[in-house]
Amino acid sequence: MASTNLDAVSVEIKVAGKVCDYVTMELFQSVSTHHRFKIKVNYRPDKPSVWAIGPDVIFKQLGEKVSIIMTHHESGEKTEFHGLISDIHVEGFDGNQGFVILEGGSPTILLDRDPAMDCYVEQNLNTIVSDILDKSGVKMNVTNNPKHTDIIPYVARYKETSYGFLSRLLRSYGEWFYYNGETLQIGNPEIETESRAGYDVDLTGVSINATIRSLNHSTYEFDPVNDKFYYDYSGTPKGATLGSRSAEKCSEPIFPTEAKLPSMRPAYSAMDLEHYGDAGFHRNYSQLSQIKASSRYCGIRLGELVVTRVPESFPGVKITDLGRYRITEITHTVDGQGRYSNTFCGVPGGTPVMPWGDAVMPVAYPEMARVVSNEDPKNQGRVKVQFMWQEVDGGESYWMRVQSPDAGKSDQVAKNRGFVFIPEPGDLVMVGFEQGNPDRPYVTGSLFYKANSQGAATDNTVKSIRTRSGHTLEFNDDEGGDWGITIKDRNGCMFHFDTKGKNIEITAPETMTLNAQNININAGEQLNTSSGKETVMQIGTDFQQDVGGNAEIAIGESLTESIAKDSTNSIAGNLSVTVDENLMYDAQDMTLTAQGGMKLLANAKIGLKSSEGVDIAQ
């Protein structure tokens, strides 16, 4: 039988610091969600009817603080809850009788009404939590002591309330996050104080369950910055009870297939992924066995430990210890006769993480952003952007990768094989999210808009690639117009393929240089070269010209030939030399030989002169 004295609990309720005359009360507390209460206030016949009081007076209590203090008469032990009123209902019955229903919850409900966009770059959990709570303006006691202290490169809040974002973030790092009735607890409170509750003494009812569950999970992550693949398999359980160990043993053969899943958040090292995987494993493991019980003892508190036993006097009892459990949910009730009772749930007491339900993971959709920097400190082609929701406060993202039609390496190309086009600062880009995860952004492409777009050519005939300084590759598909391909720069250098005329034109305002081991120029019909001033040809060894027909050289002024050794002219036909003025040959020795006759013809005299003599022989 339950002890009459042990369950004697008085419950005092205050609204705005004043004691409330209530009829019934119910307070639900959980480590995975907001606490909720419902208080029924009675207007008895000796008091004014509920309708005699204006709604404006009653409704002024909205937002007021509520304190619920449960005191055990014998031990003096107290359990307190502090929250606020969020809803008020006025209900009438039986003529002038009526109730006022006060509903509300923990101060955390105020953190769940402000969906917003935000991001945090290179900060730790403590700083992120502090910033969220400071911006919310919600006043409550807070213990901010997360175990994970490393810097997190990037995390985004995506259309989430403060509470929703903190729940997801802290859950992903295996941190505790719950309101204990008086304080918002971030990080393991390390509470090892145990309350001992015996069945049929402190507990009026008890239920311990076990269930099969797959523990055969693994997690993987690819770290592109360090080119590392991380993999973590299910861990070793801590703090198991008899029930959870039995359920684990039965579950193993039923779920032989390993479930491989990506990490819900980016993991930046093998140890980081191991920590993430271990938290998920223990959260899952804690669901193998749970306790549910009812009691009239108010000393059982959320987040604390309770050791349960059955009396040794029960017939046939072999194991009196039912286990050590961490309280995850408790509902306190005061009925219409003023009697207090509670029901609670718990998980194995050694569980290192809180067994939250699945955190709501937002699905991020592509959104626009403006590039603020492309000077990636790691030279990996990443960019920083400013999302549209950061335009006002001037925030910016962390470095994110840029998607390309082709990117990689090869045996001959160690870096930058493929299509290397990094957006410029000021460009408007579209940002996508890997797996729809707001913490995994990447640039999918760039966008034209009014400030930078000229629009398409007529019939969309022109396609082009143009760089920041004006280098242009243009494709013109207008078969009735400038059909062709043009490569040009802003200084007038141009390489033009005239598809329509079947011509190629190369233009350089200054110098054009061709460098090669061998150069061949073949013209099917005509080869024309034109030089506005000088033409210089330098030939290292031999020079050969073959002309199939006639050759003509026209020189406007003088011609000078300088030959270091011999010169031989071989003419199959005739040689005709015409000189308008003088013809002079100057040589060391000169021989003129004719196979036939030789004639010297002159319109004036012919003079032969020698410093030694002239011999004419037959």
C-alpha cells in the first residue's frame, strides 16, 4: 500500500505574484518540447459571476508569469515551475457559474514564434546560443555550457524559430537542451543525484517496456576542403539496463542489414563524425527500454535520476532492482478534490545524450545571393555570398563551392581540369543546398538581371562568353547575316571565322607572332602578302623558292644583294638585262664564255682598257 504521509503534497499557484484560487491543475513537462499547463479557476456562488467581470480584466492576465510550487508535507522537498500565460478561456455553465481556464507553458514557447533566416560563421555553440537568446529578448534563467567547444565553420538558420533552430543544432551535436522548470539547460547538467522510488510505496503503478529496434547504423561524410571521406559505425552502448540489453540482443539478428546514412550536419573531421554518430546511436539505443510510472511523490523531477525497486516481500521476487532511469517526461496533476499525482517516463539512466524525438530538419530551396568575395584563402575556387536576407545587416556566408559543367583532374592536368569560371564580386548567383540542407550551400550558377543584362539578339542568334576585361568568344547563328565565330578583345585583336563566306580573318592592332618548329602555308589559288613599310626575312640556313610560272619583282628604288660566297644563276632560256643608265660589273677575275657567238653592240664607242694589256686571240 502507498504511504499516506509520503504522497501528501500541497500545490500553490501564483499568477503575477498573487495566489490563485484554482480548482484543477495539469502541468506537462518534457525534455524534448515545451512545458504546458492548464489551470481551471472557479468562480463560486459566493463570488461574482464570471460574466460580471469584463473580459478585458480577465484577459489582462495574458503574458503574466505563473509559478507552480509543489511541496511535500513530510520532507519539505519542493519542486517548482515558472512559466507564463499564453491563452485564456472563459467558460460558463449552470446559470451564473463559470470557469476561467488559464493555459500557458514554459518561457521557451516565446522562442518558438519568431521564424527567421540567419547564419553563423566560425563561431562555437556557446556563442551561437547566446546570440539567439539575446536577440529573442526572452528573459529566463539560462545555463549555457555545451560540451562541444570547437569552432563551427558555418551553420544556417533557415525559416526556423529560435527554439526550432536551437533544437536542431544542439541535437546534431549531442547536447542537452531542455527547460527544467526553472532554468533553460544547455549542455549536460551532470546531475547524478538519485531519487529512490519503490513500487507500492512511492509509485502507485509502474510499467517497463522493451522493444526491438535497429541499431545497425553507420554515418558517412565527405569533406571537400580536405579531400577526406569519413565513416563511422554504430558505437558501444553506455548506461544500459536489463531491459535495453535484452532488447539489443533480440534486435541484432532481426536487423542484420547496415543502414548507411549521410550526416545530418557537416562533419569536419573523423572525430567530429564519430561524436555525431555516437550521439545518434545512444539516442536510438535509449528507445530500446523505457519506464512509465505513476506516483504521488513530487520529488521526481525532469532530467533527474530515479532508482526503482519492488519490495522483497512480494512473492517469488528474484530481482528487486528495476533499474536506474533518467526522467524525460512528467505530468503533474491536481484533481477537483485537491489530490496531487503524477505520471512520468524515463530512459536508462546512463544515457549520455537526451532522447529527443527527431528534430525538424528544414528543407532548403534554391535562393538568390550576391557574391562578396572570390579570394578563396585555400585556392579552391570557392566564393562568399550575401543572401538577400543579409542585405540589411551586412552579413555574409562562409566559403562555398561553385558548381561547374566539368571539374576534375587527369594524369596530365593536376589542377583545374574542366570548366573554370568563378563568379565575380557583385554577381547575382543562385545558391542550392546539398540534400536540401541549409548548412550545405553551393553556387549552382549566375543570374542576369536589369543591371547587367542586354538581352538576346534577334531570334536569339548570338551566344557569347565574355570575361571581366572584355575578352569575348561569340557564336553567331544568323545564316543571313554575320554567320560565324569571333574571338576578340577590347583592344581590337580578333580571330573571325566567316562561316557564311568561308573565310578566316585574323586582326592585331600591333604585332602578330607565329612560333612553331615548322610552319606550312598552303594556298589553293592565290597567296597575297602586303607590308605597309618594311619586310624583314631572316633565314638561319637555306632559302629556296620554286615558281611554276613567271616571277616578277618590282622595286621602287634600289636593290642591294650581298652574298657571302658563290652565286649561280642557271637559265634554260634567255637572259635579258635592261639598264636605263650604267651597267657595271666589278670582280677580281671575270670570264665571259659563249657556246656560240658573242656580239658587243653599242650606239657609241666601245672602249677596252687594261693596265697591263689587251690580248685578242683567235
